[in-house]
Amino acid sequence: MAENLTRTLEKIDRAGATGELLDISRGLEKESLRIDHYGTISQEPHPTTLGSTLTHPYITTDYAEALLEFITPVKSGVSEMLDFMYDIHHYVYHNLEKESLWVNSMPCILHGDDSIQIARYGSSNVGTMKSVYRTGLAWRYGKLMQTIAGIHFNFSLGDGFWRHWREICGSTLSLRDYKSEGYLGLVRNVYRHGWLIPYLFGASPAVCRTFLEGREHHLDLLGQSSYYLPFATSLRLGDLGYQSTAQASINIGLNSIDGYIDSLIHATTTPYPPYEKIGTLVDNEYRQLNTSLLQIENEYYAPIRPKRTARSGEKPSNALRERGVEYIELRSLDLNPFNPIGIGPGEVHFLDVFLIFCLLTPSPPMDDREFESRRATLSLVVERGREPGLVIQDGDSRISLTEQGLNLLSQMGGLTEILDGQTGTNYRNSLEIQKAKFLDPDLTPSARILEAMHEHDDNFFNFALECAAQIGSHFRDRTLSVAGADGMSELARDSLKNQRDLEAADSTSFAEFLDGYFSQ
């Protein structure tokens, strides 16, 4: 594979397309729970000073009313993107009264499902649909898993690169179709090598006892009120997180864009008996949007997705079918509690390298057998990634995790030289930092968290609460610029007005609105 990549990079250089590899567009979506002074999930509604969760472009909520989600616009510079995310945090911290943010992926103190309020988006049909969808998630999976927080990294390369790449590969496909197939090849390779992400960046090796109350689990007791697995990297990505028996039965096609879309449509139109028992409209209240295996396409929990920005009211599958893949969304990143915004430039630079590596290396079709094998490898690394001598399955071979990790990073070395070019040594330095984690697993975030927990009597909650306090002080001790505050306040006011306008403009019933949406 290393020789193939070297030849590929030489072809890109001869075509004069090396610079196009740096034409990267990025975006971040980052979740964090609001907590009260005691470290318990907030019971307060979304603060009006932060605007409307339905229409604000950068500040919204995910599943729960207390689960904030911050979104950056698309940016071409790493620093520009991270600075924008920092500024959102800065504004939010200065506008949270008597509250703060939980900065770990696994949640704070919970008091069962009743303590988790489903997010509200107002009375418009669009807002009602978002809330009913989340009600459906509660009926299907319970509320606890919906309090887990993560980071999504959105990534794309410019059309200039894709034109060169299409010509280098001798393809006769249209640019739209060639990009779609290329991004799907990237997605398949992320399934093959994506275990690197929880190993290198996983930061959820332990959970608070309140997260497990009433649930079956196989974690070990740590201290008096925490549970963990000694070599875990990211429990968020395991059975405790976004997993379900129903979704495990979904056969998502990754070998063509039409196959991918058709498999999602099948899942969103096929009734599922256990969900039929729940019902849709019961006693004049909606319990879910429908009784299909998936209510909507976004319900499918995947570590990576091919995406296309949908127009207002447009189904994601229709957007993909009509206009092709626009970018990919990597969804397997935990919050790093040692960083004020949960992610830093070193992680982003490595993600650039990793995703371009997955794009440029061969990506043959993936059958069901390989898909299940790769998913099993990911699960193994999630629960036992730092275990000394751990052996993983790689295709038809078995190899030590350390050896395979170093092999993959070594293959990326030539790519970092090209990406650094005239920009310095950011990519090479990031790669060296990741190599060090394979040589010494104690350098991984998951190991660092367990070590820090030992200093807090092996108590996940006490460790995490201190992290939240430190980061809260970091932002509150820094003066919020007048211009920045005024700009964000104006966005908040505008978003509230836009929500009111949407509510006033509705001219159909919610049932009619749903019929129109699902009839696309």
C-alpha cells in the first residue's frame, strides 16, 4: 500500500495538483451538556440569550434540551475554524447564568430518564417534527444514551483537486458522480482503518454510576461510584453508546451512491414490529414520526457519513441523489477534556492526513463479511485498545495493534511532507505525536483520563467536574470583546424573530406537513 501511495503522490505532483490537496474545507459540530452548580444535568430551558435552537446558525441543541450543539461555518483554515468554535464557547459561557458546560463525552449526574428533557423547538411544523423525532428516539432507545456528547468533523476537497484526480485516474464519469464515488471509497477505508480514531483520540474509558443505573453492562467497578474497562479507549462508541440491536440489522450499502441511498430509503420505509407496538399517534400525542426501522435517514448511527447540504424541507437522500456527495462527516471523536473546546489543531491536522490517506489509497468494494469484521475490530479497540499485545483482524490477517498502527502512520509520512509544503511542519509534527501514542499507550487521552481519575479517588464524576470548572474559569476569566458580544447577541435576536416568522407562516396541519415530507 505504501508503494501505491508513493506512486499516486508522484502522479499528483506531475499533474501539478499537489497544491490542490491543501484546498480543504472543514467544519465542526460539538456537543456539550449544560450542568448546574452540583454537576447535575440542567433542568432549565435553553437560555433565550443564546437565541432560537431552531434557527440559530451556530448554537442549537441535539437530543436533550440541555445538550448544546455548537456549529462552525465551513472554513478553509484550521486556526480560523478553531477560533470560531472558541468564540462560540466564550460567548456561551458569559451567557450561562448559574450554569456551566460538561466537558467530557460521557454525561454528568443523571437521575434517570425523567431528568432528561427532550429538546424543544417551538410550535412550527418544522420545530414540532424535530421534537417528535427526539420523542421517538426516547421510545426506541431510551433517553440515557442521548446525553452522550461528541464532535463531528466535516471535510471536503475542492473541485480543482477532483478534476485533476479524475483526469489522473482516467475516469469518464461526470464530476458530480466521480466525487460521490471517491468519497464513498474514502468512507469504506475509514471503516477499514477507523479504529485509529478511538485509539488515538478516545477519551471515554469510564462512566459515572448514574449512567448505568437500571442497565445491564459488563464494566468493572472503579472506586466507589465509577465504572470502567481497564484498557478502554472510547466507551461512547461501544454498546453503551450509539448502538442498538435494531440498527445492527440494517445493511447499509457502501459500494455505490445509489446503493447507499437505496439502503437508507429501505430502512426509512420498512415497518419494524417492535416500533409498530409503540404506535405513532396515541391519545392524540405523537410518540414517533413513523414505525419504520429508521424514522429519518439521520437516525442511522454511523461513525462516518457521506453528506450533502439539504435545502429547507428536503430529505437528505433526495439531496444526495440529485446533487451528489458534497462532504463527509466523521462522527467518532470524543470530547478532549484537556482542551477548552474539546479538540485542538494537532487532532485536526491528523484528521486531514488520515482522510486524504483514505481517499488516495485503493478502496475495493466491501461485502457484508468484511463490514462485520471491521465493525468487530472497532468494538475491540473501543473496549481493549490499550491492552498490551492486543491483536486485531486486518482483512484476512491478524496483526498486533501497535504494529498495524505504526504501519499505517508510516504510510502517511510522504503525505505529510506534501501537505506541509510551504506551511511549516504542522502535519509531520501531528503524525509524530500520534506515533508516540502507539509506542507508549499512556500518552493516549483515555490513559491520561484514568491516571487523572486516580488522583480523584478513582471517581469519574469528581475528575470530570474539576475539568468543567477549570474550563469554565478559562472562559469566564477572559473578557468578552464588545464587538463579539454584540454580533452574537444580534444573531440570537434574529434567530428568535426567524422562529416566530416560521410559526406564523405555517398554513397546514402537522399531519399534512409530515405527509408532504415523507412523500418526497
